[in-house]
Amino acid sequence: IEEALVEIWAEVLDIDPQQISITDNFFSLGGHSLQVFRIRSRIWERLQAQISISAFYLNPTLAWLSEAVLEQQMQAVGDDAANELLSQIAEIQDVEMQQRES
């Protein structure tokens, strides 16, 4: 999700994706109100999630946006599938932590 959002922001803001971090503020990167509509449209097209304009203005970071998109996607697939997905994510994180420790 984060990679897709970085690509969307880079396209809309016309900047190098390498310049975007998860904690960057959309407006600090040069974004403006009309671009918010483009961002919302592309998020819907690519990730099938709807982000409200007011929520975007209150939380204009990739960190928040990726959580909001994930939450909507999880709601769309239902609780059982979401719980399974969260379980798989936790397992992957455990493996990554073990690899870092060794």
C-alpha cells in the first residue's frame, strides 16, 4: 500500500518518489487542494479505498493514509479474512525480527 501511495503522490506532485517518506506532509511537499482530489481519485482507482477530504486535510501523511486504506480494504474483505491477513502479517514481522537478530 505504501509503495502505491508513494507512486501516486510522486505522480501528482511531479517529484521523485525517493524524495517522499512515510512521515512527509502532503502540503509541505507542495501539494494543494486540487491535487487532493487527484490523490483521492487515484487511490480509488488503484486501491479501491475512499478517503474523505476532511480526513486527508487533518492527516496529510503517507503513514496515516496507508493505515486508512488498509482499514478500508480489510473492512471490504470481512472480519475473518482480515484476521487471517493480520495473522500473516504478524508472522512475517516475526520472521523479519528473527532474521535481524541473527
